[in-house]
Amino acid sequence: MRVIRDAAELRAVSQAWHAAGERIALVPTMGYLHEGHLALVARARELAPRVIATIFVNPTQFAPHEDLGRYPRDEAGDIAKLEAAGCDVLFAPSVEVMYPAGFATRIAMSGPAEGLEGTHRPQMFAGVALVCTRLFGMSGADVAVFGEKDWQQVMVVRRVVEDLALPITIETVPTIRAADGLALSSRNAYLDPEARVKAAAMHAALSYAAERLRAGATAAEACGEAEERLREAGFRQVDYVALRSERGFEEMEKLSEPGRVLGAAWLRQVRLIDNVTKSG
Ligand code: PAF
């Protein structure tokens, strides 16, 4: 696997592949890779003969008080995992490569960026939209693969691709979970052993809400009860448990069309997010 840090070198590699008639799949990540990321690489390999993974802890999607400085990193370990997974190129640029002096473009998002994560992390989706647009342009990829764990992010990226007429398609891979249901996430590294045990309650609570909705409960009832379960399990603050439509990411009072239950809550200083579709 070739490790590239320079945008011009990445462009040259991607142009050569396209000239040879080879499609390119992109897997954008912030590193500290786990099985969830490797499932994205595996899907990328099914979609295209050439796979580029990216590792960039994107400062524009973090607020000043968030965990940018302590976000877990292990580039050597990530390179070994990507090599074993059959990735062709790792693009691991510096902040200066992604946002060079004079960089002045911002993307203001509404629609699926509003509410839920957009309320609790107001800077996040403008930053995600910006970095993804830039990574799509730099890589020239034909398809990009994202995890369903960050479902609202998937909705936002799809919206950006459509609105800006970007020549790329977006594919998703279902969330990979630990045996107790906890969605794999690089931020799980922040959980101490006791919090790690309690963290399983997130998936259980969202699955419970999904079952209640399927049985006819309203979103207010099902999500309210799931929030209560999270508090009983030791989550100190529940940011939201909410039902949104699968297709348009719209609020629904009942499960009147395919939907997802999304949640975000704090276990001590660690914020967990997850979502389930059907009964989880
Ligand atoms: O999901 C992530 O890891 C990040 O938000 C992404 C898509 C790599 C953009 O920085």
C-alpha cells in the first residue's frame, strides 16, 4: 500500500487509474481504525478495483471545546490494518494540505444537517461537508463508502453530493457491533471498563424504542421511554432519542414509513451516538 500525503501525488495516481479504465472507491476516516472501518474497506473492494482510504482528523468539524486534541491516533497500526485489508493507497494529509494558507471556502448546511447532531454539535456538518467535498475532489473517486453508524452524516453527505452535482455515488455499510450491541467507534477508546459495560445500554434502548414503534407506539412515547432507560442505565445526560424517516430524514410522529431511531447520550465525559433501523 502506498502512503500519500500530497494532493498532487494523489491526483496523479487517481488519473493514472482512470486512464487505465479502473474505478476508484474512497473510504474517508479519521483513523484509529476498527472492524467497522475495515468493513467499509471490504465493501469498497467489492465496488471498485482501486481503493483509497483517507485518515484525517478534520479540525473544521470539531468545536473548540471538543476532543480534537485528544482524538485517538495510531497511524502505524492503521497502516498495518489497511494493508492487510487490501487497500491500494492511504491518503493521510496534514492540516496544511487540506486547508492551505488562503483557504476561504465554507459550506453552510441546512436540511438533514438540522436537528439532532446539528443542534448539539452545530459546527460538525459544515466541517464534514467541506472535508468530504475536498476529499472527493482530490481523490477523483467514483464511489465513497460510509458507515451507517453516523446516519445523519450519511444523509448530509448524500445531500451535498446531490446539491453540488458531485460526480460520485455514496454507498453505506451497516453498523458493526460488539457482542453486547455497542456500535464500534474510535471514541469507545475513551470508555473505562465500568463505562464500557454500561455503554451497551445505548443499543438496547434504541432497539427497545424501535420495537415499541413497530408495535404502534408514538415517537414521543417510544423515544421518551428509551431516554428513561438510558438514564436508569447510568447515562448522565441524554442529548436526544428521536425517530426520523429513512428516506427524507424527516421527523415522524409514528412509524408511518421506514424509519430510524437515533440517539446520543453521555456516559461520564464520553458522548456516544448510535441508531437502529427496524428492531435494531
Ligand atoms: O465519520 C468520520 O470519521 C468523519 O466525519 C469523516 C467522514 C471522515 C469526515 O471527517
